[in-house]
Amino acid sequence: MRYLLMKYNIKPLLVCLFLFFLLAGGMCFYYAGDVSEAAKEPQVALGNPVGPDNVGELAQGRTASQTFSYHLGELDGIQLYFLNFNRENEGTLSISLYRTTKSSRKLIQSWSFDTSSIDGNESKDFMLEEPLRSAAGSYEIVVNSVDGKGGSSVSLQLSDTDVYREGYATVNGKTTVCDLAFGVYGKNTYLTTWYFAVFGTMLVFFVLLFTAALSKAKLHRLFVIAGLGIGLLYLAVFPPYSAPDEYSHIATSYANANIILGNKAADKDGYPYIRETDLTLDSQEIQPDLATYAKVWTHIAEKPENIEKITFDVQRLDISFFAHLPQSLGIAAAWAMGLNGVAVLYMGRLFMLLFYLVCGYFSIRIIPFGKAVMFLVYLSPIAVYNAASFSYDGVVLSVCFLMTACYLNLIYSDRRVTWADIFLLILLAVLSAPIKVVYLLIALLGFLIPLRKFNWKPAYFILNLGAIAGGAAGILLQRASSITGMASSGYGGGQGTGYTLQMILEDIPGFLSLCANTVTKQGGDLFSGMIGQVFHWADIEVSWVISGFFILLLVLSVFSSEQDDRRMTMKTRVMSIIICLGVIGGILVTFTLSWTPLSLDYIDGIQGRYFLPILPLFLLLFQSRMLSIRQRIDKALILGLFVIHFYTALDVFTTIITR
């Protein structure tokens, strides 16, 4: 056996087979444990949340109804939410489910319900005796009071607002502002198709990645395959609105897309103009569940019907146009193609992902050392989570990583600095600084570029002063009022009186104590948020085993091969430390001013993702010839990273469908 391994070098193929079966085995294991049950058992496939209002007492003669559209293959029952006014009630309700068309209404089943069984405010299920097959269509729920009396009758609860746009509610024949709070049970048989299509495609990407690695493709080319596969995987498992503050970023992208197409961006209050179909998914999907997947599955390929202009229910952000340029271009393209609202959201996300991958390709290609470090950070779980969304964090990460790679290339490569380099770096600083101010400090790396590399000596000062001054000018033009207000308002994140800049400057020891408490109390949470063990906004936590392997890969990537002939010099290490400390300090000050009330003894509102832009610089500080690995392991790290993302996505997918 040993002779065969040496003669034919089949060891890589054995590794490939092992990893392939590890992925395929995990896919089958998760399917047997969670996905098959969710696909076969009746679940609430369509739901409308409970709000504060109700339809009033359902005394004799009062009627309430709710229409809805259903898109899955099987319907098993309905769910209604009752209110008993904290008393014992009596009376009987007749509950009927009808299938409707434009000209007819067919009774599916009726239930007689004794309201004395209602104990508090609760939901009740009304299941069909026989599940309704080929169930896609329009329906109406009708609730009649048979013998209820005033003062001892229950009520039906309403939703908070008119969040369900494919139907309407009536009380005694009059349409209400809000819909009923209701649910529809169905079997999500589509989950099996979705699951194996998504994760089966990832197995194909793994084989392509392994084949490219075996053919000795360079890391920046491997990045395209791995990044595209992982990015599409995250697009599939994280629905729109599930990324941090994504509803605000979507609103801003809608407004910008209108500008791109030559339309009016928003109304006078800043609410963007959209089509009615664009509200098929909305800000109710922050923490996605099985019903969210059902909406995506049933609507993404349909032809849009409701294209009347309305306003989005979230105001656009007052931020640089560049912050949402890729996303806005995606929306504009989708609108021009006449796609439906769900497809529009995915097109915007796809354009953001492609922009991120293009920047990543060039970042890894030009960075003179630490390519594996840049590769792993670029495709870290939280980074991809944001890059495959509408969040401007994807743009910020792209620009910061690209700037880092460009500066290190100019410092350590043998080539001379061109005017194209100077223009690019100044442009990146000017465009990105107004989005996230503190990351402008990365431009300090420019002062380390040897003066001898400039054909014209003043170009050295044009580059460095131009990048810093240009970025500062962009900040003053677009963010001056908000920064000034933040420094002096004492806002405290809406939790009480907060800090001002003057208070921080007058009590530096107190501020340092605040920072120390933040590390001790919030450090673990910040770390887990940075490495992707917790996706806070979507309220999803993955196994520490998976995250532990990712941390191991990051550590191994730092111990670069002895074949790398370049590493950070002491001068660059010192500057990198200054940049990292400056960015961290800037983040701490920002959230002290903007989000922390005086009542807290730590800084509130910070998330681990804010430290990602400086993570490559921080990790490269620890490269040393004393700790280097003799054999190059870059491609092994990349394959391991793909496996980690595969299992992360499995964890995310099964968490969402089993909520």
C-alpha cells in the first residue's frame, strides 16, 4: 500500500474522498435528524403575528373573516389566536374554511368550537380531517358566533399592522386596517428539494475546488471558486432581512436604484418608492423561520402582478451613495428586467457578493505575503454573512482589505509606485471614509512606502496626504453634522442620558475603566460575533466545535511556510499596532458616545464584526520565521475552510426550519 501511494501519489485523492464523504455524510445526517421531519410533519407554513388589538367580542350575529393566498402543495389546517379578556366565557363559534376563486366559494371544512375552553390568550388549531392536496390557491376563513352573549364572549386577535399583503380581514363585512392573527398548517415537501439542491451543489463546488487545488492553481484563483460557492451557500440559507440592520440598507438601496433609473428616489419623509410586489418579503423576516423559506420558495420565480408604485415602510439612511452602489445596481437591473420582489432582493445581494469577490480576488493576488491569512479572513463566516446581504459592511470590508493589500504590495514588492496606484488609494479613502470613519487609519500604511519607489518625490506626499485629507474631506462633507451631534448629544442609545466627548476627555481613567469592563464582560460575546459562532441579528448560534476548527485554521494560516521570503518588518509591525489600537479605540469612543448610557459600566452596542477590517493586519503581526511551517499547507486550509462553511450552513439551515 505504501508503495502504491508513493508510485501513483493517490494520497490527495484519498484526502478528497474522505472530505467528500465527510460533507455528504453530514448532509445526510442533518437531513435524517431535522430536515426530513420538517418536510413531512405539518408546520405553520404561513403566519401572521399577534398585535395589540382585537376584533371585539364575538357575540351572536358577529362575524369575522380573513382571506389568504396559499402556495404550497398541501394544506393541513388553520390556526387562530383568541382573547378571553381574563374571564370565563361561554358560547360556540362556527369556523369555516373556504376555497375561493373570482366567481365561487367552496367549503372545505367547518368546525364547531366551544369557547369555554379558552384559558387566557392562546392559539387554537383546527386541522382538516383529510389534508388538502394540490392546495395552491386562494382561501377564506370565516368565524361566526352561534350563541355568544355580550360580556361573556371571546375575541379574535389582530396583527400589529397590515403585514400580510395577500389578503384582508373583515368584521361584520367591513374591511379592517389590520389582518387577523392566523396561521396555516402545511407540509413543506419543497424542503427536501431545496436542501439537496443547495447542499448538493456545494458538493460540486468542493470537487471543483479540490481539482483546482490539485492542478496547482494559485490562491487568488481558488478564491473565486471557494468564494462563489460559499457566497451562494450563504445567500441560500440566510434569507433577505436576516443580516444586521438589513431593512435600512434595503431601503437605501431601493432609493439609490430609483436614482440610477432616473426616477424619484423617495417621498419628502425619506421613504423610498418601490413596487407593491417588493413587499412580498419585508422587515418582519429579521429572524427567519420556516414560513420565510416558504415565501422565498413560492414567490422567487413567479411573475410579478402588483407593480403599482408605493412607498417602502423604512426610511433610507443618510449615507454615502457608494456604500450601497453594488446592491443598488442589482436592484436597478432586476427592476429593469421586470423581476418580482423576492428575486429583486436576491439580485441586489448577488451584486454585492460579486463586488466582494472581485475585490477579494485582487486583494489576495497582490498582497505580498500572508495570502492564506487574507483568504481565510475574507471568507470568514461573519464576513461572508454580511457580504451576501445588503449591508454596507460588505463594501467596507472589500475596501479595507483591498487597501491593506495594496499598501503592503507597494511597501514590499520590487515594483515602483505608479499614478494609477496613487489614484486608486486616494479614491478608496475618499469613498470609504464617510461610511466608517475609523478605518481611514489604514491609510497610515502609505507612509511606510519607501520614497525611492516614487519616480517623482512629491508623489509620496500626494499619495499619503491626499488619501488622509481626501478621506477627511469626505467625512466633513457627509458626516460632520452627525459626528458633531454624537459627540455632544449624550444620547445613550435611547436607554437614558449618555456620554459626551467632553465627559470622556475630562475623565480618561474612567473611560479606560469602561473599556476594561467591556473586555471582561463583553469580550467573549464580541469574539464569538467576530468569528461567526453567533449570528446575533438572525438569532442563530452554531456549534463551538465548528467555530473552534475555524480558529485553528486562522492560527495555522499565520504560521506561513518557510518558502515565503517576506514578512512584516519591525517598522510595519509598529505601524500596524498603531492602526489596530487606533481603530479599536475609535470604535470604543464611537459607541461610548452613541450607544452607552451613564447607568452602564461597560460600552454597549459594539459587535464583533466591527473588528474584521483590521483582522488581517492583526494576524500578520504574529508571523515569524521561528514559528513557520516547513511544508506549505495553504490549500489544505482552504479545503478545511470549505468544510467549516458547509457545516455552518447546515447548522443555520436546520436552526431556521426548527424554530
